[in-house]
Amino acid sequence: MISSSSDEKTAGYDVLIKNARVVDGTGNPWFRADVALRDGRIARVGRHLPGTARVVVDAKDRILAPGFIDVHAHVEDIFSYPDAENFIRMGVTTLVTGNCGASVTNVGEFLGRYRETPLTVNLATLIAHGSVRAAVMKYADREPTADELAEMKRLVAKAMEEGAVGLSTGLIYAPGSFAKTDEVIALAEVAGAAGGLYVTHMRNEGNGVLEAIEEALTIGERAKLPVDISHLKVATPRLWRQSDRVLGLIRAARARGLEVTVDQYAYTASSTSLESMLPNWVLAGGQQEARQRLADPATRERVKRELRESLESKQRTDFSYAVVAFYGANLDYNGKNLVEVTRLAQETDSLDAQLEQIVVMYEQGGAGMIYHSMHEDDVARIMREPFTMVASDAGVRKVGVGSPHPRGYGNNARVLGRYVRELGVLTLEDAVRKMTSLPARTFRLGQRGLIREGFIADLVLFDDRTIQDTSTYEDPHHFPTGVDAVWVNGSLVFQDGKLTGARPGQPVRRAVLGEVE
């Protein structure tokens, strides 16, 4: 597929990709074309391009698309795993980290690490409300003083000056969960004034999802900045198949002039911490204080009572929907649901025993969890919306470690294989748009997301007839099939089923709007 060409001294292009079906990221129908690359950018797009190149690639009528942009990643540790192989093998060339209220607070230093540790992928970051709040107030469950709020605003302003693309919140997680709406608005105003957007893991994605959306929209309207709702879902059986009500609120906000988008992964299970199941009040002050509270028998019983009430409000009778992804205190629990874990640990699986097991596991360091909480009909309905982006909500995977959510290995391929080719939920062209130009424009990522002359040469070549996720909940550590080649900033980083060793990724800072048009 890839071959050397004529004398490098006389070559007109660095790379010439011939015989491709180009899906250019706009949502328009594919077309046949050659694409030439020079100096990390797309130099020419056209039928039967003249000229020579140092490297010629025969695409063999496969799909050439812009590199996929994953706007919802959790990769603060990426400089320890610079290949980011699980993302590259999905065709992802740019990541946005700092989501769900957790980020680095020194954005300039973080993005500057490229100088000492190059990456295969491009990387942007949000500045996170929860991390900023923790830096100023630790885990205090109260409103900030005027001085504390001023210091939080200063940290957000500094991060935006250093290139953050917006402000994120994780309003189900401590300490973000302790904040009232006005506090978030005050910080969102700072991000908005610098040209950023507001990205939120909302306060509730289950029974209170409608109210949580209203809060997110209020923050955007009052702070006067765009809103992206992270991993939009309906995570409660009580509201399954009612996602049109959720989407209706977003459509109405857009109709009245608020720029609102959502992102989504293509699965019916979510993944987050065990801690997220516990009542917010018990987490105030951090883990040490929480453990001290739980040592009190009356407090412990109150926590278990509230866990039981939350379970019943979701119309569930046990915790079999919750599966352990990684539990450091006992690796035997990985891959088992909480009913199975309770039976293993206590030789009974009564609901009382399950409630106690959740508390014990938190006390012993907590766990990463997978929650089977959504309905396929809602996933598909949300995916069809024109304002929905594709995003994994994943980190860099360590092959063989734990039983992580399969989305970190297969999300983009699953959309293209299952939801485009098999189910017809999306057209190929619209799926690619949701992975490329829509995220580039929404997050102001500059000249990325389109196959257009002058744009940065982040590209993925794949076979739309065979691309498929192979990672499952039961056996997650598998890469997808069907991705042939990936270029980042014009350099080939993946071909013939393996990484090339090149690490041409770049830090990505917020661009002015005109740079993505």
C-alpha cells in the first residue's frame, strides 16, 4: 500500500495518497481524490494530481478521513504513556483532556512537556472547576469566600491565557458537587471572556437529568459562552426511551440562541468511580474524613439507607448492574458485578450485604466501575442529533490491566461498524463529521477536522467494510480492526497493524473562530 517514490530531492510532495474515497469531514458525500501532503499540511486535493512525492500511498478505494478528534478523554497521565496506542488504533489523532471537573492546574507546564516527551497524538486541555476548587478550598462543603472565589477566578484566567480551551465541571464528584450554580457561573464567565466554552459532567444523569440539563443551560446563558454536555445519557430505567424529552431541552436552547452541543460514547454502560455512588455529604473534607464518618455506626447506617433509597428510585432491586473495572485491594473482583463480589467476600448476596460491601470497598481505596445503566434506543436517538459529537470518555489503556470499559479500545470503530454499517443509525459521512469538523469547530482547535488544502494533515485511512470494535465488557483488551494507516501532522504513526515509532503530536491551544472555518 505504501511505497517509496522518486528521488527525494526532486519530489514535489512529502506524501501522495492516491485512489482514496475522501470523506472530508463536512458531512458531504464521499468523493474520489488524491491527497498530497507537504510540511505537515494538506497541500492539494484533486483527481489524478500531477507531480511526485517521496512516499506514495495507494489507498485502494478505502476511506480517507480527517483524523478523529476525541473531545472527552482523561489522559492527564499521557506523558507516561506517550504512544497512546489505544487511541491511535481507533484513528484518533487529537485528544481533549481535563474533563469532568478534573485537570492539571498548570496548563502551560503541562502542554510544555511535549518538549521533553513527544507524543503520537495532539493534545488540548480544559481547566477543571473541581481541581481549581480543591487547590483553593480542598474538599470543603461550603460556599467560597470572596477571596477564595477571586483566587479560583485567577487560576481559571491563568489557565485560559496558557491555552486551555474552556472550563469543565464534574458536578456529581466531590468537590465540584459542593458548588452552587452561581459559583460555576462566575468561573464560566472568566473562561467565556477568554473565548472558551463550558463543558459539563452534569449534576445528575439519572432521575434528575432534566433538571441538570436546565442548570447547564442556565450557566451557559448567564455566563454567555457555548455549552457542551459531556457523555449525554439517560442513566435510569425510570426514564428509558424518554431521551426525546432530554433532547427537547437542548433543541429549545439552540432555538433561542445558545450554542449547545453534546458528546457521547457508543455504549449502554458508563464507567466511573465507586465513590460516585455515595452521598455527597459523606465525602466532604476528603477520603480521610469520610472514613472517619463511616466508622460511626449511625452514620454508616445512614449511608447504606441512602444507597438503598437511590437504588429503589431507579427501579432496581440489586447492584448487579455495577461491575468492578479495577479494584486494587483485591484483583479477583475485577470483571465481577457487585452481587458476585458480595457473594465472594461475604458468602451471601443479600441487599444489606451488598450495601455494606460498597462501603467497605470505598474504605479500602475505592474502585473503578462500569455501570450498565442505559437503553440502546436512547443511545441511538442521541447519536442521530446533528449537535452530537463522538467521544470515548477514556484514558490511555494499559493492555492487560484490569477490566476497563471497552470504549477505550473501540469507540470510534464501534460507531463506524455497528451504528453506520450494521444499523444505519448514521451515514458514514455524518459519523465522520461528528468525529472531526464538529469537535474542531466546537472546541476551537484550529485548522483541523477537514480534508481541505492548507489544513493540518491529521488523517486516517480505513476500510468501511471491515472496521469494527473487538473489545467487549467481558474481554476488553483488544484493538479494533479496519484501520489501515494514521498520520499526525503529516507524519505516519500507524500502518500495517503497528505503530511506526514516530511521535509528531503537538500541543493544541484555543484558536480564534476564523481559524477553523
